[in-house]
Amino acid sequence: MGGQLKRAALLVEYQGTSYAGFQLQVGHPTIQGELEKALASFTGQPTRIRGASRTDSGAHAKGQVVDFLTATQHPLERFAPALNYHLPDDIKIIEAHWVDEEFNSRRSALSRVYQYSILNRSAPSPLRRFTHTWIREHLDPEKMTEAAQLLVGVHDFRALAVGHPLDRSAVREVMLWDVKRSEDNIVIECEANGFLKQQIRKANGILTDIGRGKYPVERVTEALSGNDSGSPLLPAHGLCLISVKYPSSVKIGLVSKD
């Protein structure tokens, strides 16, 4: 079954509730671990994958992208159905593509799009308990939207990150940070060329405090300067990686752009 090594990319969807995040961890179930086990069963070869985003423990993905080298002779159209046979019900392959050898799912990405979902009503929902963060107090979406715009642009986000190495830049460009409310559902969507560890959850915790009326809109600017210690780190289960955007020459994912 061996042959010349080729690089393949997969579009992956998963519910992260039962996993300790995307990245391999010894002694804990992870998305990467399950994907690599499925690939080994399918190809008969040990395979190491790279992911576009290292989603947190409990976080989900609609548009995660992974890539790997393989010498398998299986036709491309067999990848998704065969891998899905070996994968658990909460992880599935949506698309499979051959890509250039130089493609790197993480480094080739132009941007990543995440959504954070909040259930904002007096009672929690059994149906949404794994995908939405429940907040009882009423949140003002207009104030949250105004505050979110202060996150857009090029900023040093070190103050909103957890454990970011001091010798690595924390500057990122945010293209979008939007808040939309529909009845009792609030969705915060953000897009950037990269996010730091737990940056989204920390920033959205500040936005929810502003939505409660606990702080003024300017709290975001103070937080970026390192002057925030009271806002919550929102739970990971409300977070979902929606898509990873690549140059239009890369035929993987739901959205590509130049």
C-alpha cells in the first residue's frame, strides 16, 4: 500500500465536549488523537497531522482544517467515508483534498473565524447546555457591539491571553468582532489572522460584563493595557471554530479568499 508521499487536507467537524482539546495530550482523549487513530486504521500507516487551530478542551469546530503526508494508494473519494467509519460520532470528516506539499493548515491560513454562543434568559436549556454558555442577567447587545469594535484592528493582545511566551509577539490583526442577538440567543463572531490562547473567551467575558452594565465600554481599552482582573474567562463549550480562510488557490474549507 506504500507509494510516493503526498499531502492531503481534511475539513473536520466535531463536538468537543468529550475531549481535552484538539492537541495531543498523554492520557487524555483529544481530537488529534482520534483523527490519527482513524488515519492509521484506514491507511495502515502511522500518521501525524497538523491542525489549523488548537481548540480548547470542550470547544467545537464546524470548519477545522488538518493536513498530513501519506503514501496511501486509496483514492481521494474514499477518505471521508472510510475515516468516518473509524471515527466516533462526535468527530466527522466533511471534505478531503490533495494539496501542495508546501501547504500548512496552520501557517498557510489567512484568518480564522470563531463564534461564541450565549443563551441569555432566566432558565438554562438542556438542549443547548453543551453549545451555549448560559447567562441569566440580561445583556445589552448594543453596548457589547460598541465595545467589541475596540477590539478590531491591530493590537497587542497579551493582556487577554493565558500563558503566552514573553519572547513571542502577541500582536494580532482582528478583522471582525461582532455581536448579534436573536430572541434569547447571542452570537459573538470574530475573525483574525490569529488568536492567542483563551483570548476569545477572555475578551468575550469582558464584553458580557459590559453587557450587564457592570463596566463602561472603555473597559476594553483598559483591559488591552493590562488593567482588567475582574471579568470572567467564559467557558469553552460556547466556542466554535466556524472556518479557516486560505488563499483562493487552496481548495479546502467552506470559505477561501484572495
